[in-house]
Amino acid sequence: MRSWRMRSMLLLSLVALALAMTAIFLVMVRLTTERQVRSDLALDMQHSLATFHNLRVQRQKLLLRESSLLSELPSLKATMTSSDARTISDSGVEFWRMSGNDFFALMSPEARLEVFYNQGPALTRSHVEDALRESLKFPGSTCLFTTDGRLFEITSRPITFGSGEQMTGLGYVTIGYALDENVAREVSESAAAEVVFAVDGRIVAGTLPQALRQELGVRQGGLLQEPMESREISIGGERYLASSVQLQAATASSGAVQVVVLKSFAEEQQILTRLNRLIAVLGVLAALLGMAFAALISRTVTRPLESLIGGTRALSRGDFTHKVREEGAVEVRELSRAFDRMRSQMQRAQQELLAAERMATIGQMASSISHDLRHYLSAVYANAEFLADPRISNEEREELFADIRGGVQGMTEMLDSLLVFGRTGLQLRTRTESLVSLVERTAAAVRSHPDARGVDLRVEPVLPLWIEVDEKELRRALYNLLLNACQAVRGCEPPARVTLETAIDADGVSITVRDTGPGIPSAIRATLFQPFVSEGKQSGVGLGLALCKRIAEAHGGSIRLENSVSGHTAFTITLPRESIIEESSRQAAERR
């Protein structure tokens, strides 16, 4: 028995099981599978419709959020205040490009269409104007309209100036996206089904080939006009399970809009065909080779395999002391010995790797620190020698003292960063702080730094929020971002400008730092927030962004690189909404 090969034991055991169970089991499997396949197809159809609904809801939310942000843009309000058609037309195209939508329009306070833009062929202006006026009947929501054989989902938002009784209407902004072949393809890939959009029984977009669209319109026109659920149809010589849902009833500017989802039976039919062949093969094998050796599985195969599984699990937990028993067939015993050898080799390799990583980290840190310390100490040493000269004037002496203070300040900041980063865990001491005060104090500290000289550091109006944060750590993160930005723009072509902005949305409070520097090199973007990563800076050990990431995550937030091209780089720290203690009554009303 000990000399039996694994193949022989498995073959005899499996043949015995097949002979005992196949007669009843295979017939039950086939009948059950056929019923399950048809049931799964109907369920997939429901999931496909749910997937389309979820995708549409996401797009609707995105449209509403974008339209709200656009309507609050000061530059857009200024454009609409001019009431000049040429000015609105010239500026409108820039707002359209900024929105990135398929459709963009601006209307006067009297709902007169001023200008509109769309991707693809030009649309009929009168049809567009009628549709936009119809959309004003659905404030705070979206609606569908069709013109020139195309279908759009749009939303309109009023542009106002002032608040309360002083509020003045400046016009309306409308944005939207096209329900075209791209949207149909996206829904089709997500729902794993064919998708078509129809208006008044006429298909305007979809993933079906043109020939099948015509056949669907002729033979199954009811699907394109009325909602139907799980109806079996045949087009192009292929069977489909089809369902249609009405997206919008007929309006003054658009007909009734339907989405039709078609799930093919082809894949399920292939499964049934393969299953029939498999059942036939298994039945023949069971009739020819059935023998009673099932008891051998537990003693000769299962137990040694369980021992190997236990050793594998122990190794995955990092336990290199677990021993695997050598038992079972020849192949299993050889596998156990090979596993033990592999475990020993992995243990040695892990120890060597950890040692190498520690030495590499120490070497990298020492290299960075020694370079920057030499830089600062050289400046301190040289200026100290100049101070010893009795012939220098008081003004020159003050300048030398300022340079020495700058060197000492730089070494202090570097050591503070190393101490903070070296902590095993960042312990926050949170309290309620004013976001306005925190930002202003941080900006004032950066302006006094030598690297901020000649830099236009601007702080846009800060949201009047009270937040629960560790004031010292959050100031450290903002200080690092602002100082990095100041260092990046120095020496670049004017204007050397750094801007700090705040905003609030569904995710929480965001603080964005923008600069007009040369941008982040593409070579380090993937590792930008790792320690000791820096390029193009005369000083610093590359811990600033790593600390910012650590501080943001300790607050339950995040930091990300929004954009980085020559002349525009933006970093954003986001704090969760849970950190907001209090916001102004106007902001609270807008959020609701």
C-alpha cells in the first residue's frame, strides 16, 4: 500500500464513487440545472435592469452636482450679468469645455435660449429651446429630450446673485449627456446584455446591429412602445429574453422614451449542451469502471493532504516552525519533504530580505540627512566666519544672522519631520478648531519662511467651519504642502503664485493647494507619497508629503494629487464629514 502511486489511489477511489452515485445523481443534476439555467436567465434580466437604473441614478446625481457647482461659479455669474449675447457666446464655450458634458446651454432669466453647444452634429435651435423650457418644469431633477434623432438627459439650474429678498435671477445653466452608442455599450458591458433606447417606437441608439434593430422594430414593435417584463422573442434566428422599461412619458418636447434590454439564450444553450455531453461521458465511465474503494480516500489521500494544508496555512501566518508529517503515497511523502525544504529556504530568504531592507532604509536616510545637514552647516559655518570680521557693518551683520537663523530653522524642521515620521503610531489630540483661524495662522507662518520670499501666496475665502481635528498635526500637513508649493514656484517664470482653497461636498471638507510651478515629474508620481522621495529640490529629505498622507489618514481622510502639468499643480487634503462640528446656516441650507 505504501508503494502505491497517487494516480492509482485517486483513480480507484473516484471510480468507486462514480459507480455508486452516478445512476441517480446525474439525472437529478441535469433536470435541476435546466430549471436553474432558465431561472438564472430571468434573474440576470432583473439584475441587468437594476444595473442600468443604478448607472442612470449615478449619472443623474453627477449632473445635478455639476450643474449646482457651475451655477455658483463667479465667472459664470459675471458673464450672465453682462446680458450681452456676444459676451455670453464667447465665454460659454469655455464653460462647456470645463464642464466636459455632451450638452451645455445658457438661457436668459426669461427662459430665452442665449447659446448652446453639443458634441456631434449640430441640433435644431428651436427644438432645443422648447426642450430647455420644458426642463425648467423639473427643478432639482433631470429630464429627457430628443431632437434630430438623438437623445439627451439634461438638468437646468438657475443662476442667481445675492440671497434672500435681495436675490436676483441672472439666467439658467443647462448641462446633459447623450444617451448614445457609448452609453448603450457601457450599460451592455455592465449588464452583460444587449441594450437599445427608443423614442415613440423608433430606436435612436443601442448595441444591436442595424439589421437586428430593423427586425426588432418591425416584428417586436410593442417592446419599443410599452413597458414589458421577461418576454421571449426571436430576432436574427436567435432567441432572446427581453424586458422594456419606460424612462419618461411623452412630453411637449419629447416622445415616450423606452430602454429595452435583451438577454440571449445562446450562452445558456451552450451550457446545457456541454452538460448533456458530460453526463453521457460520466455515465459510461461509471458503468464500466465502478468499484468499491471509497474507504481508501480518507486514509491514504485525505489525511496527508490535510497535513500539507495545515503546513501551508501555518506558513501563510508566518509560522516557520510547523512540521509536516511524512505519510501517505510516495508522491505525497516527497511533496512533504519538498515543502519542508521550501519552508526553510523561505525563512532564510525572509531574514536576509528584512536585513537588506533595514540597511537600505538606513543608508537612504543617512544619505539624505547628511546631504542636507552639510548644506545647512556650511551656510552656518561660512556666515559665522564672516561675523568674526570686525570690519563688517551692522546691516551686513544682521543679514548674516538672518542666514544663520534660516540654516538653524531648516535643520530644526528636518529633525522634527524625522521625529514625527519615526513614531510607530500617530496619536491625535483632537479638539474643536476654526478652519478660518487654522488656515490663516498656517499661511502666516509660511509667508515668514525664506523660501516664500517673492511668492504670491493667496488664501481664497475660507469656509466658516468648526472642525474636530488635531490642530498641530493638521497645521503641519498644510504647512508642508504650502512650503513645497512655494519652493516649487521659486525660480520659475512669473507669476510665482500659490493659492489655497477650501470646499465642502458629500465626501467632507477639502483643502486644495495650487501652484504655478513646473509640475511633478512623471517618474516619481507613483511613489510620491512614500518617504525619501524628492526630485529637483535643493534641500529636504523627502518626508513632507509622506507626513501629509499619514496625518490625513490619521484623521480618517486622504490626500491626492489632483493635477500636475507645467504651470498648474494641485494637491487636495480631504477630511471626512464626521469631523465637521458646525457650519454656517447658509451652508447648512445649501447642503439640505
